[in-house]
Amino acid sequence: MEGSNNNNTNSEEFAVGCLLCITTTLGDEFEGQVITFDRLSNILVLQEGSKHGAKRNIRFLKANYIKDFSFLGQAEDPLDVSKCYIDLNSLQAREDLALRQAEAEAERFGIGVTAEAQHIYDALSKTLPVRWDKTVIVVMNEVRVNSPYLAECVSGGTPAANERVKKVLEFERKRLHVRGTGQ
């Protein structure tokens, strides 16, 4: 069975389990087994490469991008539950890691602070450990920088830590000012 990209492609050509050799309109050529074809979105879901082994490459391909395809044969349903293995522990670990990363990333953003305050926080975080305490930037768990985030708004910490934060803050404020007026 040979095919080509046209709007009359009938769904039997993309039946579950079909092994196809596909050439895309971008010139890519690959072999894959049909997992499913969604006529409404016109998306073909294929499993590439060897059907043996724990890891499989899944490709979502808009059927409009199929330049040509040839039928290589028919195989069993690639998602046959009796032969399909999903490592739930691995999936759970990946989800947990993604959630921890998202939470850590969310903590980097101040709530109710100006864009300038966020820029200052981001600049300080490049060289020093920082966190938000509402709208106050806490540096090295001891030095506090209050709004409007000027050198005279720095308090707490050892004199050396306090001075270091003031210097970084002054430098960053100058940089922001130059960048702001240079646009």
C-alpha cells in the first residue's frame, strides 16, 4: 500500500499496529508503528525504532506533513496491556523532581514587588544566597534589604556581610540605571 499526503487519506491506512516508512515534507525519513491516529486533530502517533526494550521513542506527527509513506506490514497493537510495561516508580520520581524544581523556581519570584526589585533579587542571587521574606530580600540568612532596595535600606548581619551586600546592591543599581537609560 503506497500513500501520499492528501486530504482523502483514509484512516484504514493508519490503522493501529501498521508499520510504515514515512517521508515528511521537511525531508525526514523514518520507520514507525502506528499507535493511534486522531482524525479530528489529524495527528498520527507513532512508535519509532525497535519494539523490543523498555524505552521507546514516540513521535506525534501532523498528517499534513507526510509527503509520502509506504506500508511495511502489520504488527500487534503496540500498547497491548499484557505486553506493555510502565515504570510507575520512575514516573513518580520524575513528577516529584519536576514539582520540587517548580516550587524552587516559584520561590525565586517576589510577590507584590516591582520589576526593579525582582531584577535586584536576581542579580544578588547570582553571587549570594538569597530568599524572599514577603517583600524583603534576605541575603545569607542574615542581611535584610527592604524596599526601595537602596544601600541605606540594608540592615542586619555582620558588618562585613552588610558591606558586601551594599556594594553588590549599589553596583547592580548603577547597572540597572545604565541599562534603563540606554534603551
